Amino acid sequence: MPHVDLSMASPADFELRWDICVVGAGPAGIAAAMRLAQRGKRVIVLESGHSAPTAEATALNTIDAPLAEYDGALKGRHRGLGGTSDLWGGRLIPLTRHDLSARDYVGLPAWPISYDDIYRHARDVEILFDMPDRNFAQLPEGRPESLVSIGSVDGVECRLPKIVRFRNRNVYLQLAPEIAHNGNITVLSNATAVDFDLSPEGNRIAAIRATGFHGRQVSIQADEFVFAAGTLESTRLMLLLARKANADAKSTGPIGEHFVDHLAVNVGRVFHFAPNMIAYLVGHARTRGQRHATHFELLPAAQRNGTLGSAYLCLRLDMMDQEVNVVRDRLRRRLDKPDANIGATLTSGRKLAHAAAWRLLHHDWLLPPSVEIHAEIRTEQLPSAANRIELSDSVDPLGVPRIKLDWRILDSDLKTADQALAIYRRMWEGHALQSACQIDWLTAADTPLRESDFRDVYHPSGSTRMGTTAGDSVVDNQLRSHAFPNVRILSPSVFPSSGSANPMLTLLCLAYRLADQM
């Protein structure tokens, strides 16, 4: 039974005991589950959604956010096979060694796992996405794109994230052929975890109860459980488990505290650029079979001198052309059924022919004339116990307490963005990048940044952070709960800090590491 829909299955089929139950068929959960199955473990994966998102499943993502609106709760989550990898932009980049170290000047703890221990699994992740074996080093000198490989200049470093192809981004779809033929793994969709049965001693899960809008219920017994349902949902499951066990904070650790996200703020508009160069700056061009983007980040000295968290700069495309957006969406989601929208797009033959000719001549994608390009700084929020996830008094459509998110933008976030803007503008205008891509920068003096200028980037983390003791963390360096020894958490919620990059590569490396340990 490689993939079963609970709405069409008999719950009695799942009464046997499993070695491991993974909650969440998103990128980390399904990657870890497949690795465990390959090593001979009998694994069942519970997925709240199905192959395509539904309005009912999406309604489960609604939260109570009394302090500030948090868009990532609805727009950044995806209940379905593949989870958020179905929404992901495709950038793979590690955090830096500095990100993982203790940063006492801003009160950030060191990660209890070393950089080398995490990223020794990076090549496994690249193989998962069928990517060539390339590093994140500078591009070759003498090529047009080498201009963006600035090294370290004026407090800024440029790294080159690898871009995963559209058709390879959904991790479940990447692994689906192997899932279908491996007898050790079963994926049970339309099965939302809603409750727990505890062992007699009260500190271990004996079974997870799951149901769906179809009304069928199933109880999954397993030796070990992995919560891999994303930061918000994995934290909610831990809060529900702690409530069920009547456990206190002294034993569970600070569940829900220190919630953070990356915060994006628009700091300028590109008003003139060289067409060949912009492709490398936004990640549309290829070098030796691999697409790269540019990722500008503050060097450790600049962070330390300004007592700042990290902040990275990227160029963001705003596609104003609906036809282009339709094509992009269909490529990302591997949709293959014709509809009226795609038919209308295909009738725009001149537009597509022009883009195809440019692709053949220059080996990169032509930006449509309707595109706007913005410079965007994404700041690392510094953890605060006041920004936290709790259980709400209201319940979702399945009767489970919703998330209550007490979260707001802090003065430290505004300070980081203001100082980062000054550093990036000084670097850009003093570099040859200025001639290749001219930016109309905001200036803090003329237009000081305000809370309303920021948006969350759907990179939530921190609310079940890892560490060495229950006094300052929820899980240990093997991602095992301090309070519940047969529970592990596999989501960015375990990150002690969010650092200077998106979480996908780091999360998938942790997934392979966890599976190998188990």
C-alpha cells in the first residue's frame, strides 16, 4: 500500500504496529521517510492533504493572530503531498558557519550541531533534485556573470544559490516512483493528526489518532514518531501533546517561544539594466548546466560592528503579465491538463517565439516587458520569548485548538534593515554592479522604514528550538524531544536562529541526518 487515501480506505488496514510514524508528507517528512524505508524500517506517513490542495484542507491553516497579521499561515503553507515544496522558489543555499555559531552580541545561541555535520548531506539533497555536482563558489572569470561574483566587498559577500528546475521541486513527486515500489513505506493522505494515546508512564506516544473531513478515523501505533509538518503545525502538535500529558514547561522546554521569520522590505527599484547581466542577478541564466542566483549577505564583521542579525539582499521579479504567471504556475506544479487560461497564453505566439529565440541565442530567459524588478532586503528576526505560538481557545473544523500566534515586528528588526540598507547601497554604488544594474534606492533619511513596510517571507522557525537542556530548548541535537523520548521534530521550528538564507537545504540535510541516526 504505497499511497492510500484514508477517505477510501478501511481504518482496520492500519491496526498493525509500525516502526516509525512520520506526520507530514512535505519535503523533510517524505525525504526522511523514504530514507528510513530504504534502510529497512517500516514507515507510515500521515498527510493532512491529498495530491491537490482543497479549500477544506486550507481552512485548517487559519490561525488567530491578535498582534499582527501573519501571511505565512495561509499563503506559506500547503497541506498536500510534497507540502511547501510545491510552493517553493527552488533556491538551495546553506546557512553560513557564522549563522550557526554563538552570536553573543545579539543574544543568539550556537547550534548544537556543527556546520560540517549538517552539510555533509548536501550532495544527497542535490541528488534528490537531480542536480549536477557543483559548489557554491564563484563563477568562472571572464564570463559576463563573473561580475556578480564580488567576493567580499565593503561588509558584503556574494554567494550563488543553486536553482532547482521547476519540474523537480515537489519532493513527493521526485520520490513517488520509488515510494510506489518500496514495500516498507505507506503514505496515508487525507489523514490529519488530531489526538494522541499515551503510554502508561505518560511520557511516550503509544498511538496517533488521525481523521479528515470524510469522518473516517484511524489510530496509528508506532515505536517512534516524527513531527515533520512544518514549523506552525509541528509546534501545535507539541503543544497538544504537552497538554495531553499535563506536562509543565520545566520538562518540555520553551515550546512555542522564540518564533521568528525572515522579514522582507522593498528598498529600491531597478530602473536600468543590461539584459545579459540581469539574468544572472535574478537567477534565470545557466552556467554549465546549472542555474544560479545571486545572494548578497552581510559579512560577520559588519553584523558584529553594528550589533545586527543577518540580512540578505536579492532582486525580486514582479510579474505583471497574467499570461506569464499562468505559464510559470503550470511549470511549477507540473500541470498537464489543458484549460482556457493556458490556451489563451499559447495563442500569444509572438511573445513565446521572442522568448524562445532569446533563450537559444543567450542561454537564459528573456524577461517580459511587463516585469518590475525590486531590490529586497530580508532580515533575520532576533528571537524573543514574547513572539510565540500558543493554543487558541477557538477550534478548527476538525475540533482541534487553533494556533494563536503572538508575533510582531520589533525595534531590532527595524534597526537591522536600516543599517543593512546603508551597507548594501554603499557597496552597490561603489562597485561595477552599478553600471550593469542601476537601482533607485530608498534612503533611510528621506523615507525611514516602518513596520508597515515589512512582510513575512514564509520562513517560520525557532518555536521548538534545539539545544542541550530542557531549560533552553525543546529538542536535543538529534531532534529528540527532551520530554517525550520517542518523539522527534523535523522542521525549521528546531532552528535556534534563522540565519542568512532560506531553510530548505538545511532542513533536507537535517532530514537525511535524522534518518541515518534512527
